[in-house]
Amino acid sequence: MLRAPLLAAARSRRMRSLVETVPATRSVVRRFVAGSDTADAVRVVRELTEDGLRITLDHLGEDTTDAAQATTTVRAYEEMLAALAADGLAQGADVSVKLSAVGQFLPVDGEKIALENARRICEAAAAVGATVTLDMEDHTTTDSTLGILRELRVDFPWVGAVLQAYLRRTEQDCRELSGEGSRVRLCKGAYAEPETVAFQDKAEVDRSYVRCLKVLMAGKGYPMVASHDPRMIAIAEKLAMEAGRAPSDHEFQMLYGIRPEEQRRIAADGETMRVYVPYGDEWYGYFMRRLAERPANLTFFLRGLATR
Ligand code: FAD
């Protein structure tokens, strides 16, 4: 019931300035966000790596309408990848990139600039043995993001993409992206989407997730199962086994701060578990989407504010 208003608030400038100015918000946000700068990100990556987990780092930011800001974001990724390499943490690491943070929405040549900026991040990742995954944003960006993915994969065939099971088109997208070398992160989807393009009912989204999993697990690519849902994880494990996939042929992914004990349990069981670690000052949209996913998080947030 609260999902729609919280997702609307995630895109509201007024709500953003309200939430950001509450002094106690930051310490609550810390549950989901590693910190504000590269040093925070590297520290958390080291801790997770020591616990047997892999990582994908997201330098927070989205919906940029300023070319200089997009360039700053690219530099932040370059700096972070160099810092990971300096600490011996880059090999096998991944970075997650929102194309809207690197220029996709710029009024002139947005897609072209986003492609060039994403290319620079891919070059920096390749230089240190890391990979790149393109996050997926709302449905108006899906075709553009998959188009940019195709262009990037010509030079960097290991670039991955995210597909969202709540979109009606996704089963077909899974088929198209289930070939050799393709890396697909399957998630349920985190944005407010209209009925015309997306399943609205949770059970329908779950059924779509399972159909998509079947396609990806039976395919020749590398499926990345991004969910905290114990049912989806159990089904993915079974499908992977039936398809004869070893732990090196697929992986599980969860968000930093969500079900951390389960993340460690799955890794200890011998599976590959990658944690999505966001950091940076632009945490508002990301944080609001996490609140929208789970009313208990909202209670936690409000309780945190009330006790300060
Ligand atoms: P749900 O049905 O939402 O939840 C199942 C159970 O998981 C819940 O009962 C609860 O126990 C736990 N849980 C779920 N969410 C939370 C939470 N916020 N706090 C605490 N517990 C929780 N979405 C996009 O649209 N684009 C992306 O690019 C994208 N990238 C992602 C990358 C990763 C690695 C992950 C894990 C998710 C990503 N998402 C992305 C978010 C995703 O779409 C879902 O919104 C989110 O993962 C919640 O769905 P779920 O599969 O965990 O299942």
C-alpha cells in the first residue's frame, strides 16, 4: 500500500530536501549505504571479501541532467577502480552503473554521451580485471540501455545487464540475452511502472521471475540471481542443478545491508554470492526504493528518527 507513494517520493525534489535535512537520517541510511567516499567503499569491500563474498560497487547517482556531473561520476568510478586495484581487491570485482548517472538523460546527445562515458568505465574496469554491469532503471530506458549494452559488448563482451521480471517484455529479453558470454542479472524490479508494461501483482511478478530464471539457466550465458526472496533462491538453486551448472557458472546477488547472514550462509555453502555495495552522497533515490520494498524498513527508519 505504501509502495506507490514512497516510489513517487523517491522522485520528488521537495521530499528529497525534507528527508535529507533531517539530521538523524544519515545514520539510518548507513544500514544500506557503505559510506560517502572511495575509502568507505574500499573498507566495506575488504570486509565483505574477507567473509568470502564478491562485490559489485555502485557509485550512487541517477537522472543527471548536467554533463559535468556525468563526467564527475565517470571519474569517481575510475578513482574507485584504481583504489580497489591498489589494495589487491579489483580482480573479479564488478561495478554497477546507472546510465542515467553518466548522461543518458542529457537533452542533447544523451545516449551518445552515456555510451562514451560507460565505455571509459569499461576501459578502467578492464585494466584492473574487473567487470561492469549496467543497472536497469524505469521502463522508458529499457530499449536505450539494451542498445548501449549491445554497443559496449562489441569491445567488452563481458559487460552485463539487469532485466526486471515485473516487465511483461522481460521473458523475451531473457531469451535474446541467454547466449554465450552474456551476463544477466535478474531482479524483480524496483520502480513504479504502469499496468500496460508491468505485472502489478506480487504473485504474477514471482511467476515471471521463475519463467525468466528457467530461460537463463537453460541458456548458455551467466545468470546472476538478484533476490532476497528465499523461494526464488531455492528455485534458482534447483534449476541450476538441473541444468548442470557449477557455482562458477552462475551467481547469487543481494543488496548491502539486506539479509547479511543469509549472504554469508549461501557463500559458506559453496555458492558464489555477490553483494551490491552502494556508496556516495546521492543516496536519496536508492534509499527510498529500499523503503518502498519493505514496510518494516520504513518503521525502522521512523523509529531511528524518533529515538534521536
Ligand atoms: P521481495 O519479494 O521484494 O522480497 C523478498 C524478501 O526479501 C522479503 O520478504 C524480505 O525478507 C527480503 N527483502 C526484500 N527487500 C528488502 C528490503 N529492502 N529490506 C529488507 N528486506 C528485504 N532493481 C531494478 O529495478 N534495477 C536494478 O538494476 C536492480 N539491481 C539490483 C541489484 C541487486 C544485486 C539486487 C539484489 C536487487 C536489485 N534491484 C534492482 C532491486 C530489485 O528489483 C528488487 O526491488 C529488490 O531486490 C527486492 O526484491 P526481492 O527479489 O528481494 O523480493
